[in-house]
Amino acid sequence: MLEKVDLTKSLSKEEYKEVFEPLQWRLNELQRKARSAGIPTIVVFEGWDAAGKGTLINRLASGLDPRGFKVHPISAPNEDERYHPYLWRFWTKLPAKGTMAIFDRSWYGRVLVERVDELTPEEDWRRAYEEIIEFERQLADEGAVIVKFWLHISKKEQKKRFKKLEKNSYLKWKVGKEEWRHHKQYKKYLLAVEEMLEHTSTAFAPWTVIEATNRRWARVKMTETIIDALEEALRRPAPAEPKKAESPEGERVSERKTLLEHIDLSKSMEKDEYSKRLDHLQEDIFQLEHEIYIRRIPVIIAYEGWDAGGKGGNIKRLTNGLDPRGYEVIPIAAPTTEEKAHHYLWRFWKHIPKAGHIVIFDRTWYGRLLVERVEGFCTEAEWQRAYREINEFERQLVSFGCVLVKFWLHISKEEQLRRFEEREKVEHKKWKITKEDWRNREKWDRYKGAVVDMLQRTSTTYAPWTIVEGNCKYYARVKALETVVEAMKNALEGKGA
Amino acid sequence: MLEKVDLTKSLSKEEYKEVFEPLQWRLNELQRKARSAGIPTIVVFEGWDAAGKGTLINRLASGLDPRGFKVHPISAPNEDERYHPYLWRFWTKLPAKGTMAIFDRSWYGRVLVERVDELTPEEDWRRAYEEIIEFERQLADEGAVIVKFWLHISKKEQKKRFKKLEKNSYLKWKVGKEEWRHHKQYKKYLLAVEEMLEHTSTAFAPWTVIEATNRRWARVKMTETIIDALEEALRRPAPAEPKKAESPEGERVSERKTLLEHIDLSKSMEKDEYSKRLDHLQEDIFQLEHEIYIRRIPVIIAYEGWDAGGKGGNIKRLTNGLDPRGYEVIPIAAPTTEEKAHHYLWRFWKHIPKAGHIVIFDRTWYGRLLVERVEGFCTEAEWQRAYREINEFERQLVSFGCVLVKFWLHISKEEQLRRFEEREKVEHKKWKITKEDWRNREKWDRYKGAVVDMLQRTSTTYAPWTIVEGNCKYYARVKALETVVEAMKNALEGKGA
């Protein structure tokens, strides 16, 4: 593929002068339109050393409104980044809707320099391919424009440029041993680049090879490519507004009721046994928290369940056993302005624990498949797509070594009523109940359909759901805590998924 | 002061059992009330090694709703933190309204261990005192509750505890050479602690010394102290709602008009000269950007000015000369939900550049004294206070070594009209003008009063305003760029403020 690239392509100064300025104006205009349309744009620059990435990025930036973009120079991950899943540092740098992120090197580092220099085991960079494709598809599906450039020069041209740089006292720091070593391995790299281009050139995030021998040519091609991508995105019909769901889910419930109906809600536990077991489990988990810290294992505990299902009390019994310096509870409510301006998984990526720490989500990314689906806060296409996206998200966490425990706190409709009424009667519980809880209760059946779908389609071998029989709070608390203790022990013994 | 502390204070198990549980319930209730009232709570734990900070924090956490607080263990600053002003890492960890942040060690490190171990020069820790008091006052003024604990034990008690820890194979890692060295210097530390308690016990953020010999006593005193602080905060009258200002500022304008009226708006520059000088300046700044990166000097450029004053174009000419990997432009619009839940300076602290980088603010923290004042988005007490807060904020930046340049882009009312009309006429400029711009224009005189106050009261020796005569865009761009180049050169030559 790269063999066939015509590296003699060039533009004369005159040709360049004529075409470039109008292109820059056009790009500037499109940047504004993309802002109005709320389209996030991601531009990735990869290429050979001395191929001219820096000056090309400068040129791109100089044509843009400086308030609408950010350049991210990517080098080797720092400690904080190494303690998070591979894509975390890119997720947290994604552009908000209407803005542009320019990556000077990118998530492809893992399949290029880290691969060729054998800095990561084969398993890691092979997995990186999958994760990269998932990552880009997820972003494109939510409307992001992704443009990826490979700046190509020949080995000979690279050598010429290195020599020239070395003669310039101000720039010679750019060429060191590392660069010459890479230069000598040009062929080896070339194979890795070829494979990368083949594996990751997708319809939603294609690579563009830029013949970079002639800088004027490179500038024009870069600008034209971004213009084309933005124009295409702006031609797309605006995404459908979600419609408030008119109970279309109601009918499906009956067919699918089996799963939830089979749950034995009579399971219970006496107070004495509860107290005893809780004490033991809390001692265990305190010890385990220390060990996962030493071993640098990240832990994510995700709580979902019916309103009044006992999430709060359950989380409290779990955290009472933990050293508060090692965990954090993240309550998930309606997204903020900033969160709405990003991919819906962005706000969860932000909170992924550093290796060795525990994060407990009180409600989770499953909101997409529950409240957002049932209340019509997202389109059907969006929640349908979310099953896959969530499974991918969780696999990425688990592949990184996360312990991931997911709870569905289940109670019967009658038990919920009993708890609602109690909350209204008892003074110090009143704050827990709102009109919205009663409104949600009316939609119990619709929610039930969504819950069944969710449990079936997102129970994976690597991230299974634990359904917690919740009518008896004592039983539920012990079961949840036991499940967490078990999962942490397994991880420490290397029996993880 | 600490000599007089009665370290024999204790509670028997029976006494403790009786009092502690009701206190925990009360605290839990107050946490909920503070959430409803939107009060942020900050609890600081400092104290001798082995005084029991860890277990005390555990006990506090176990009584709280885990969704409402976060514990921040503070150790030596990492690289990223060292490249920012001292208080930056605490600002970014501040609790949102209604939540609690618990600091396990804190910003007092600089006047304790860093001081006594001579890790920072005297100048630094002396300045730290001022900055800490400013920091706490600013937070308290916006309604934060600040509780600070010093956990006190005698030298003898510390020795006893160290010996006991050393015998425990699971805990002996807690006592190393460092701890014994500190122990031997108990007296030296004691003097530093005394001074700290004296200097920083303020009405808005008092220290509480906890006699920590007896753990039960310590728990009860800690809990009671937090309860008292929250109760007092909840008794305070709710902060006044800002009233939409009914032009009370109008009258003051005439007296103060001199400053703005003296600006010579006839200053201008021909296109030829402009192009030539711009080219030179852009070359200079590219070089300077590189040098401040090497020397790790942070640069902040703050743009304020009339609507249509030319901020956008001015920033563009500045950034066109810069390598985009070294700078970022932060456009400031209405605050997001998350930003509103924090101190108004929080969102600017977040964007303070890492040493060696440049951040350009397109509108700034001066919004408090301009739009928020004039439109009545904050109370008079709030904007009156802001003069001092902003001066303190800027002094902290400059003390850290920041280059700070502040521009007021000034144009005449007639010139603004001309530009507004042009924008409405010219197709590709239409997007720049909105109804709000016209509405703001009607309030020109009120804004003028606010601008004059701002320029007079926040022009300091360390952070002076540069008024840019803006009727001629060419002149304005060259002047701004020249000012930045000059400031960067001065900093590199050590002639900074």
C-alpha cells in the first residue's frame, strides 16, 4: 500500500498561493458551521520523524479560530496514565460538541512505536487494535468527525532531513540516537504502519496518507481532507430528536418476564446472623482493600436497581468497611451541561479508578438502557447501539485488569410500595421520597421490560450481572458485600475474568 | 499554647457509648441539611505522626452518607503539581456546594514539614502563610464551612505508639527512619505548629486542637466540632439573592470618566507597517515560547474589552505566531452547572497553565466586576469583595513566577456602532452579532463605570492593566503583541514583577 504512494507529488509556490488561501477561508467557515451544528472534530497526526507534523499542525492551527480547538501533544504515558486503561487518557481529552481536538501523535502509539520497540507485549497491542476500532466507532456513531493523517516520506528523504536538522544549531536537538535508530529500522516500521493502515481504515474513521516530501502539497492535501470530512458531516441529516416513548415497550414485557419472575424474593436473613456476617465481611474487605492497593488492581462496583431498592443502605454497609482514602462513591444524576456536550460514556470514563483504588457508582452507564430509554431521553437507535457500546466499554476495563462487579438490586412492586409509604410516614425518611419516584413507579412495567433486556444483553462472561434479592435488606447487604469480597479475592489470586 | 493542652482528657467506654451514636446521627442529619442548603464543607486533618489521623477519618466517614464526601490524602506534590502555583492542587479539589471534602494533611504541609525539613526556602513558606489565609477567607466568604483539626499527643505518647506499631508485623511499615527523625525533632516541630496555629486561627477558619491521647475522646470532640460548625452555618441567614441592578451605577460614571476619556483613540497604524511589524513580532514570540518552555515559566494572557473591541482578531494574530502545542485559548462564557457549584474563581484556577505553557483567556475572572456586577448576577457584597479577591489571586500567580498580561481593548462608542452595523451588513460577519450585543450596548454607560472601577482598583504593581487603544485594529494588534513579547523577555531576563 505505502509502496505505491507517489512521493514526488508537489506544488509550486505559484500553484500553492492560488489554492491555499481560499481553502483556509473555507475551513474557517466550516469550523464555525460545525460549532453551530454541535459536531465534534478529531484530527490525528501520525507519521515518520521529520515528516513535518509540527509545521503542518501549526499551519492548520493558524487557519482556525483559536477559541475552538486544542492541540494535544501525546508522548509516553505518565504514571497516572499508566494506572488507567489504555484509552482513558484519550477519552478524557475528547473535544466537546462543536470543538476540535488535534492530536500530535495519538492512541496509535501502541501499535506503532510501542509495538515495534517491543515496549508492550504482543497481547497488548493486538488488543489495542480492537479497542481502537471500538473507540472510533463509538465516537463516530455519536456524530464525531474523525480525520487521521499518516505523513509519509521515504527513508532517503528522512535521512536528508535528519542531516539538515543536525546542521542547524537551534534544531539539532530534534535528531538524537532514538531517531537514528528508528531510521535504521525504517523497513520494520513500514510493515507495522502498513498493518495499522489496513486494520484501522474504516468507513467512519479512514486514514489519509499525505505525501509529505513537498510541504506545500502536504498543506493543501491536509486542508482539503478536513474540508471534505466536515462538508460530508454537515450534509448528513441532523440526528433525530428523541421522541418521548409512547409505551412501545409495554407489549414485550410479557414474553420476557421469566428472568425477573424467577428471582426468589423470599430470601432473607435474621438480624443476628446479619450483624455477625457483616462484621466479618467488613473486616475482610478492609484487608482486601489494602491488598488491591499494593497490587495496583482497580475496582469498579456498579449499583443499579429499583427506586427504594436499597442502594444507599447497601453502599453504606460496603463503604463502612473501607478506608475512605481508598475509595470514592460517584452518584450519577442527570448529566451536566459539560457532560451533555460529550459522548454519553465520557462522564464514566472520567471517573474510572486509578489502579489500586475503588470506585462505587450509585447508578451507572446503564441509565442509557433504563431511564433514557424508557423516558425517551435518547433515540431508539441510540439505546439499541448502547448494548454493544457498553459491552465493549466493560471489556476494555476488564482487559486492563479491573475488577468489575455489577448489581441489580431487585425488589417486588409490593415491597416498593411499602417502602414508599414508610418514607412518607417517617419524619427522618421523608427527604428520600419525591413525586418523581411515584411517577416512575407508574411506569414499572415499562421499566421492567427495559431491565430484562439489559440483564440479558449485557451479562457477559467478563462482566456478569449479580442480581441481588432485595426484599430483605439484611440479606441483600450481605450478598452484595460477599460478592465484592469474592471478586476481589479472585482477582488477587489471578482468577479474574 | 500547646503546652497548656490537657492531654489526659479521656472518655470511658461507657461514657463514649452513650454520647457517640446520637452525635453521629446528628452529623448525618446535618450533612443532609448542608446539602439542601448548598453549603460546601472542608475538613482538614493535621497532627503528629501516629496521633490517629487515619482512624479518626475512618470514623468520620463511616457516619456520613458516602455519596456526599471525598477524602483527599495529600502527600508530596507530583511533577504536575510542582509545575503549578502552590494552592492549585487544593483549589482543584474543593468540594462542590452541598458536599464535603476531607483532607488528610493539607495546604499546611508547606508551613510544617516542608518548613521544618527546610524543603522550601523561607520566602516560600512565609508567603504560604499569606496565601493560606487569603485562600480560606475567599472560601469562607462564599459560604464554605472550614474545620481544621490539629491532633495533639505528647512526645512520650508518640514514642510509645511508635514502639507498639513496630511490634505489629502488619503495621510496622508505618514507622520508618523519617518518623523517628521527626520524633527526635519534636520540639522543633512544636514551635512551627504553635506558630501555624497562631497565624492561621481565624474567625472564618479556626483551628481545633484535639487531645488525641484517648481515641474515644478524640472521636467525640471531632464530631462535636463539625456539628457545631455546621449548625452555625445553617443558622446564618441564607445569602441574599442578587437583585437585577436598577442602574444604581449610572451616577458614578461622570466623576470617574477621566481615566477612559484620556485614552487616545486616534492612535493608528498603516497596513504596511502593521504587516512588517506583525511578522517580526510573530517570529519573536515563536522563539520566546520555546524559551519560556525550556525555562518552565508559565504565561497567562487575559483579554477583556468592549463587545466588538477586536478581542478575537487580536488573539488570532497572537496565536498565529505560536506553536499550538504550547498554548491554549480558553473562551469564557456563562458558567456551567458544575462551575456554578464552586467558588467563582474555581473555573479559572482549573485552567492555570502548567509552568512552561501559555494560556490565553478570552474574557476572564473580571466578569465578576463587569457583566456580573452590571447585570446583577451577583450581589453588591460579592463584587465589592471581588476587587480584593482578584488582586490576591493575581499576586499568587505572579509570586509563583507567572507572566501575567491583562488587556483592556478599548474602542469608542461610535466605533462600536460602526462595527456592529458592518457585522449586520456583511454576510460572513453576521454570525458575530446577536441581539444581546445590542442590549449590552444600551448599557454602555453603566459598563463604563464598572470598567473604570475595575481598571483603577485592580491595576497593581505586580499585575498592571494594559489599555489597548482599539479603534485601529492594526495598531491594537501590534501593541498587544509587543506587550506580550516585552513581558516574556522581561521574565526571561529575570526582570519580572
